[in-house]
Amino acid sequence: MKTLLSAVAFSLLAVSTSAYCAEKGSKEEAVAMVKRAVALIKSEGKEKAFAAISDPANATFHDRDLYVYAYDLNGVALAHGNNPKMVGKPLIGLKDNEGKPMIKEMVELAKSKGSGWVDFKWPNPVTKAVESKSGYVEKVDDMFVGSGIYK
């Protein structure tokens, strides 16, 4: 009986964990979202792309906890899918709640490697809690475009 109860408890935990994970965006979905944003920038221009990225009703760039952001290589926010108040602000010195200068690290990564992942802490737009996040960035022209997953 004890074994049966343990098996049932484990099954419920596995189902609830997988359902919770399905509510969160995946690494593959974040990378695909960035690539769609980069393609739009290249095909339609920055102005149209930034408007689409900033529109919360645009499901191409907003899905559950996934959204897109863009910064120039000096750390100035050009578009932000979750916090439009950041746009136009020089955020190179912005640090997460553990003191990590994540925008600076994203800029350095974009300049040195062209693309990759940066880990930091950031408020989740769904839960409103500060959570561990991995942001994927990709350099395009004189800026980078990013999206990230909450762990």
C-alpha cells in the first residue's frame, strides 16, 4: 500500500511539474522568437519591428513568459516587450538583484560572439516574482535582440 501511495504521489508530482513547465517558454521557443524579430528587423526595418515587439497583443513576440527586447551596443533600450518604460534609457549599468550587470554582459557577448546566453535574475511577467532567467541574445547590425526563459 505504501508503495502504491508513493507511486501515485510521484505520478501527480510529475504531471503537475510537466504542466507547470509547459506554461513556461523553452530555450528553443526563445531562440525562435529572437530569430523572428531579427528577420522582421531585416525585412521591414527597425521602426516596424520595434512597434511589433512592444505590442503586448502581438503573439509573435509575446507568449506566456516569453517576450523580446532590443538594445543598442551602448546598452540603450530600443524596444522592450514587457516594460516599455525602459525604452530610450541607457541601461548598460543596470544590475539584477544580486548585482550582476546583465545588460553589460549581453552587450559584451553580442560584440564578442554574436549570440549566446546570459544568466541573471529578473521579474517573471506571469508570476511577478524575481526568478532565475537565461537570456538569449543575437547581434544584428548595431544592436542585439533578445528573449529569455525563466528557470
